[in-house]
Amino acid sequence: ANAPEGAVFDHAAQLHGKWVSPWRRGGPKGPAPLWCKWHDDMDLAEDDDADTPLGRGCWEVQWSDRTASYLARDDVRVCVPTRERLKAEAQALAPPPPKRARRVT
């Protein structure tokens, strides 16, 4: 992906209220974040009549469907693999154990 300088690739982002991992492939369930970049110099406002400020700074998120979003600080977080997932991935990469057969006499 043509990510800008300072972009990170290990962050999950909220899409329609659900956390989406950067390791999930985009598809029928929706896009996945390709990269995220923090912008100190941009402020987000709520899409309401008062344009309620959401705080200083925002995340720019590039999605796998080639769209982009600007999200509040709390809507993007580091995506740390769980021990269970790492163990499952390691087992998937390991060769299967040898088959053992008993000789019947």
C-alpha cells in the first residue's frame, strides 16, 4: 500500500461500531484497515447541529476498499495478537505429526 510517512500497520479501527483487525482480509464483512496515521494538526467534530468537538487530533485510516476515514483517538488502537492466535498460527505452520500405525497379526 502506498502509505504516507509515519503510517502504522498494526492498528485496529472501529467500523460501524465494531473493531476491525488489520489482519482480517476485506470482503463480504467489509473492509479492513491497511494503515493508520495520527494527525496532531486536525480536529474532528461530531456531525450534529452544534458541531461538538471530539478532541485534539484524529486518525486517518486507509481501508482495503480504497476508502479513507478520519476517526477519533479512541476509535483506533494497537492490535496486539493474542497468545491463542499466535499459538494457532504456529501450529498451522508446523508439519503434521507423523502417522503411527499398528501392525495387526
